Amino acid sequence: MAGVEDKPRVLVCIDGAGFLDHDGKIYSVDKGDVVLLPAIVGSCLFWPDGDIPLFEISLPDSDK
């Protein structure tokens, strides 16, 4: 799984490749790709093609 409900996330694929499934649509994620998951997206399934380093970065809260 990648992402969480009601929080935006950024995915960074450091090496290798995989597939992200959102709402039945499949997106390819390859080495060097950066993907923004808006808060409305929530969590998605991620299928790596082997072992890959995939960073999931949370963004700071904007409650200021």
C-alpha cells in the first residue's frame, strides 16, 4: 500500500519499477519518477517489480 486517507503523499522511485493501482487504473512507476498522491486519493495498491527502494514522503500539515 502507498498513501493514507486524507493526507497528501509524494512517492519517489529510486531504482527499479512497479505499478500503482488507483480506482482500477494502473500507472507505471519507473526509476526516477516522482508521483504526487493528493489527499483525496487516499491509499493505493503498489506492486513492485522485484525489490525496489520507494520513498513515501509526507507533506507538512498546513494548519498554521
